[in-house]
Amino acid sequence: MADGVVRLFERNLKKLSSPKGKLIYNVADLQKWVDGLTDLTCLTKIVGSSKFLSFFVFIMIIIYTTSVYGANSMVPSNVVGAAIATSPNAFVYSGAGSTFDRISQIHYQECLFIIGDDLNTISGTDGQEWMKVSLPMQLTYSNTTQMGTVGYLKRSDIYILNTDKTKITSSSNLLEICPTMSDYSTLITVADGASKLIIVKSKSSQLFKKKCNDQTNGGCTKSDIISEVSFGTILKRQSSESSNDGWVAVFIIRGNGSLSSSQSYDSLQESAYINESETKTFEESIRSLISVTLRPLADASDWTLHAISQFGSSMIGGKYLKGGRTSMNVDYMESTGFDAAGIVQLLYLVSYCKRIPRTMTDIFNAADTEISINGFHVGDLIFLKSNTIVTNVMVYAGKEASGNGNEFIIEATESGIRLMTVKDRLGLSSVRDMTKGASVLNNQYTIYWGSYFERSVQDQKQIIEILLYVFVLGTIALACGFFAVKHIYKRIKIHFKGYKKQTI
């Protein structure tokens, strides 16, 4: 992790010590700089070229970056290996065997850590071989600490890529450990604006052995399909440059073998092709909350224009599946679908490149539940509780720009993924009528809401008003003080002149 921080400074040190004397002077700009969202255009000449201040800012960046990167490291302390999923929709269970509770599902080419005392497989209750794993793209949240979901996966569903614990734990670029391992430290070593990763944004897509619009090869047949991939699948692209033929070349790894610690996974990579229109660039931010600049417009705008609403609408009618987080075609009907948290988690991953926890309870606990109703917008979440248990989570999709002005939510229930009006689902005319902790639906549930966005101006309205009053009063006080001092100075000056005349 430290190597990555050093590379970050090496790349930007000239900017910090430039003769123009432009330096970061507040935390917000510092965060933007580390996040790669600005090219130091937000800096001013207020701080000048002070060497002391330059050193101070440099130290603050070290402290800030180290704390962010260290706090968000997804590498578990008991890691013994890193692997990649080579099955398109393998289930993860709470114990070693398919007789245990199904807790989640992994995507094709999803990276994971093998944890435990060693790399030996575990004999399952179903007679198959299993491994205990941690899933860094599927977070759990405990005591403000984020880590990967822990479960058990069939050994036959993965290819082990690295068994060097020291290399895994000390790596400043987890792409070297596994080709689709999105990690905050990865942003340091990837060239600016050239993400190596893409994410599937369509309900499902397919990986082909060749480009299917190549008429010289006669197009593609079913035998040219390598695998189907689900909404939210992350893949490693071969080049950061866009193609002109509508296809993206990606690297994939197949099989269920194991590399020795001295080998590189490069030799395993095969070429595959996916329709470019069904993917988007995946570039994860180090921000703990989604930038407020990415927040959808207020609910007066057309709800169909928002990315999360569009992606959510494309999933309507999808099947409910306990532990599910995949959408496939009819060939996979027995093992495809979403649970309530699974669809919400993937909508955030695709819409905002943001990881949020895997379960409803953890999504609630990790969200900013202190936002006011004035700060509640499209993309924010509504929770229903029965006693103290979170039973439902839904995405606020927004409001009609015309017509009846209906407001919508998207959620996965046991009847499937659905789009409903706020009135039909919650019995409320508007989300603005929500009261935190109030009973709804014939007193069966209590309602709450939360956000993974930085707080909006609306939510900070009272604070801004208070600061404005303080500023105005402070300005008046300073003005009064200035005139008072000026008046006293004049009196002293007149008195001093009179004293001089008397002495003469």
C-alpha cells in the first residue's frame, strides 16, 4: 500500500511544487485531487509558494491518503491465496456444502481471496470439495469496518492465481494479483482516465471467441459463445482505447487449476469479445461517499433520465432468488435472479461504480441515515423494519416530470423485481411525507431512509443558514470594532496633539 502512495506522490509532486505556487488549501480540494477528479484547477494563489505550507500540505496528503487506503483495504489478514471465478453464476454458502444457507452468488471472472490456515480443500456435507473465501466486491459492515463477505465456494468453480500471502498483502496494485480485482490502490497505478476494467450494464451479455460482425468469419454461432455474463459483471479490457467496430476485447481465465507462487496469470489469459454497447468503464472512487456532483437532479426532473432508474427499469420482471445477484437467459433459469440487497448492490455498482454492502442490514448500517428529508433524492434508499429487523430495501427512482407526478421505487421482493409508485407501495403521496421511524402499511413496519451520497445543499440548509448568520454578525462586529478603534485612535491623536501644545 505504501508503494502505491509513493507512486501517487511521484506522479503529482511537480504539480505540488510548481513555480506557479498553486497548492491545495482545503480538505475538499485535497479529496478531489486524490480522487483524480481535478487537475489542480481548484487551487488558488492564496497560499503562495511558502515552503513551510508546501511541506504541511504534503504531510496532510500522506496522512489522508494512508488513512483512506488503509481503512478500505479489502485484503483479509488470514488470506492464503487469490483466485478468480470461472463459473458464471456459482453460489456461495454459509458452510461447506450446498445443504447450508445460500448467502450470495459470484459473477464470472469475479476475484476473491481464499482464507483459512492453508490451501487444502474442505470436504463438504454433499461430498464435494469446498474452500472458504472472502469476496472483496461484496462488502460486509461491522463496527464501521468494511470487509469482504465470507462464505464457502466449490473448488471446481475457481482458478487459484496466487498463493504468496506476502505478495498479496503487500501489493500496491491488486490487478497484479487478479485481473479484475478493483481496489482503491489500483487507481494509483492505472494511467489517468484509462481504466483497465469495464462492467456489464445490460441485463445480460455474452462473451464470444471472435467479433461477431466480422463478415469474413461468417458471423457467430452458438459454438462461438464462451459464456453468458450477468448485469454487473466486471471484466478486464485489453486496451483502454475505444474500438470503432462496436466490440471490446477482454482477457478471461478459464478452468479450475492452480498457479504456483512463482508463476504469473498472464499465461492463462485468453481473448474474448463483448458488445461495447452493453458495457461501460468501471473506475472506482476512493470516496467513502459518492460525490455530490454525481447525485441525480432533484425529484422535479424526469425520473427516466437518471442512470440508476434506467438500469433498474431494465431489470423489472426479473426473478427473485435467495442469495441471488445474477440475470441470465433461460439456460440458467434455475440459478439466476436477485434478492432485495443483491439488486440494490449491483445498481450502485453499475450506476456509480460504488461498492455498498451485500445484505440489507449492512446496507442500512453503513448508509448515512441522518440526512434530512430535504436531502433525500433519486438513488437514495428506503428501508422497512419489522421490530428491529430490516425486511425491505428499495431504491427511490424519482418522479414523473408530467402527468400525475407519480413517484417511483424499485425493489426485489419474493414476487420478483418490480417498479411501483410510492403511493401504492408505502401508502404515502410522496417521499416528502415520510417520517423517520413512523409506522406504515397498517402498522406492520416502520420506515427509514439513508444515502450513500455526500450531503446535498438542501440537506445542509440549516447549517448554511447558521453559518450565514454567523458571517453577517461577524462582519457587523468587525465593522463596529473597526470604527470604534478608528474613533478611539482619533481621540488619542487629538489628545496627544493638545498635550504637545501645552508642553510647548
